[in-house]
Amino acid sequence: MFFEFMQPCIKKFFLADEYYIDEGCYITEISNSEDDPGVSIARARVELGVTTRLHQLLGTIERYVILQGEGLVEVGDLSPQVVKTSDVVLIPSECPQKITNTGSSDLIFLVICTPRFEKSCYQELSSH
């Protein structure tokens, strides 16, 4: 199981480590490493008016925890939904998804993945 190899650890979060990804948002990795393979946590930031690319994760469940701002999220077959601070979006593996910042400031949310996010699980989808 994932927790068999886990050791006590404190991970430090540095906002200055933020980087842009082609999906259309900025990411700061909070925790994503082999010493904790069961989960990854990142901070995502979507700028005003931006919509991320339609994508899915293979073999990985994702959760968005909205920390700031307002957006319109499209997940699977659900109709587009408005999300605001404190909302949680549950995204099963292989579920198409994208989010648009519809608010008046940056849309900021935690991205929690189980098992941890790896680039090989990311699959961009056609937006047609």
C-alpha cells in the first residue's frame, strides 16, 4: 500500500516556485514526490478570463478545492457549474474537465490527486 514507505516529513511551500503550464494555468507543487506516492497537492492559479485546456487524467482521481475567486467548471457529463470559495470538485479518473475563471480576480484552488500526479497520466483532449 502507499503508506507502507512513508516517513514523517515537513514540506515547505514557496509561492515563488510557481510555474506556467501549457494547460493554461500556473502551478505550485506543494507535495508531489516518490516518498508520498498516494497523493499529490498543488496550488493552481487561473488568470482572469482564461479557460484551461480540456483534459483528463488516466488512473488518477482529482479534487479541486476552491480557495479564491469564481469559475465555471465543466466535468464529465455534468452541465457547467459555477464554483466559488470552499467548493470542492470531484473528478474521477478519465473524466474530461476544464475550468474558466469567470470572477474579478485570479481563480486559485488546490489540486489534490490520488495517486500522485505524474505527467504520464495527463491526456489533452480535443475541445470539439
